[in-house]
Amino acid sequence: MRIFKGILLLLAFLLIACSNEDKKVIKVGGTVISKVTYDAIKPVFESKGYKSEFILLDANPVCLEACNSEEVDISLGQHKKFIENYNTSKGGDLVMVKPYGYYTGIGLYSLKYKNIEEIPQNARIVIMNDAMNMQIALRILENIGLIKLNENVKNPTIIDIVQNPKNIQIIDLDQAQTVKALDELDAACVFFTHMSNAKKDPKSYLARDNEMINVPMGVIVKAKNENAKWAIDFANSFKDKGVQDKINAAFPGVFEFYKD
């Protein structure tokens, strides 16, 4: 009887292991911008024997929540620091699968001024309202001399501004809304992706970050799936030249692909 029970337990374990490893229908969650990446990867990924489905979601935090709750298997479009912040603040269990895909940038843009020196007193500048992207935007403003941040704070927010000689009014919005603010306000820190999606030139920035090269984007999954074959196969699809060409054609000047 003990041998029989042992055999049953072994069979159950093998069935669970096989079902996880041989997962064939992969649900991928992302925003409209992320769908471009999915559409480029889909034929390469499915040529490996998988089927996939894209689930359109309306914001990056929603994508991570859907992945963490296993409504989708993969989340696309969020960077590594954003994921880490989500895990810390929301008790998430998400990781980015290697190899990483690409990285993008954040620029300071203006439709009113052609250079930094033209930005006037009391100018209104928009930055992102989530912690990780806010500190990157604030570093851009600091690097060009518009503000100075408390040097003792690793991840500064607006309250950590210690010098503001031009009395810049800094307004924080959801990252998807930053590009829309350009029509009314003096300047905005905007992701290259959102500029491109709004049919604006991502290379037209007055200044840009120097951090995003160290902030990869790629395949996000639950930690338990980090080494699953389907997750690694999807991540490896970023290396395909045809995939890269399609993404670059849709978003010229937006992404840099990792070589390793």
C-alpha cells in the first residue's frame, strides 16, 4: 500500500511538473505600446510550438497586478526598477526573465522652448508620479541645473528639492499623461515610448536621463516561472533580428536592444 501511495504521489508530481513546463497557451498582458513588441515576437515565439494571446490592459500597474495574480502569464512594458518597487510596495512576487530585452529613455521635452536656457522663472514642468520614475526625472532636472536635490537621499521625491533658483513648479502625473501636458505646460519629462506613441519625435529632448541603460525591460513573470522553458523562449525572441527590425520600424529611436 505504501508503495502504491508513493507511485501515486510521484505521478502527481510529474503531471504538475509537465503541465508547468509544457504550457502551450501563454497569456501576455500589456498596454497599447507593449502590443507592438508582442506582435513582433508572436510569430517567432509561436514557431517554437506555443500559442499565445494578448490581453490589453490600460496601465502599467494594472499589468503587474494581472501578472502577480496570474490572470496573465507574462507582463510586457515595465522596467526592472518599476517591478522591484511594485514587489516592495504591493507584496508582489515578480521577476524579469533573462536574457533582458531592451531599454528606453526618459527625456525633458518642450513645445515652447528650444533649449534649457530659455526655460523661464516659474515655469511649470511635469514629471511622473510613481517613485522610481519620479527620481529619474528629478535627476534630469538636477543635472541641467534647474534644481538641487538632498544629496543624502538615494531615491528623492519632490519634497527632497533643496534648491530651486527659478522657482520651477513641478507637477507630478501618471506617466501616460505626461506627454499630453506638453500642449499646455512649459515642459515635461516623458518616456521615449510615450513620445513616439503620440507621434512626436523622441529624439527632440532638451536633456535626457543617464540611468535607463541600467533599467532593462523584458519578460516579467511570477518568480516560480523564472526558469520555465516558455518564459525563456519568449525572452530569447527579443534576440531575433526580425523582431528587432519590426520594433524599431514602429518606434524609431525609442529602444536599444541588449546584445548579451
